[in-house]
Amino acid sequence: MMKMIAGAILLSAVSTPVLAAEFYIVQDASTKKCTIVDKKPVDTKVTVVSDGKTYVSREEASTAMKTVKVCQSM
């Protein structure tokens, strides 16, 4: 029984950071270059350009960045 409890605790500890991951597509105001960040920006020099949408993986954000118009213009 203790092995099952320990396994459940270990599994939840490992999966929790993955579930909490958020990625944003942002654009630098001066260079107009788009990038992907893993924290919501608080700097006024960058703007979230994906309508505030968050992505669960860097790959998903990268794919979505290809469709964001302001990122395509550069």
C-alpha cells in the first residue's frame, strides 16, 4: 500500500510542472521581432501578439506563430 501511495505522490509531483507550463508569442516593440516566452511578459517593451492565448508547449506556440499576421510581416 505504501508503494502505491509513494508512486501516486511521485507521479503528481512530476506531472504538475508540465501542466503548469504556459508559452506566449510576443513581439518586441523596437525590433518587431516575434519570439516565444515561457512567462507572461511584464515589460512594456514586448507585447503578447496571440490575443493573450497561452500554449501548453513550445512546439504548439511555434506552430501558431507561423499564422500570426504581425509575425509574418517581418
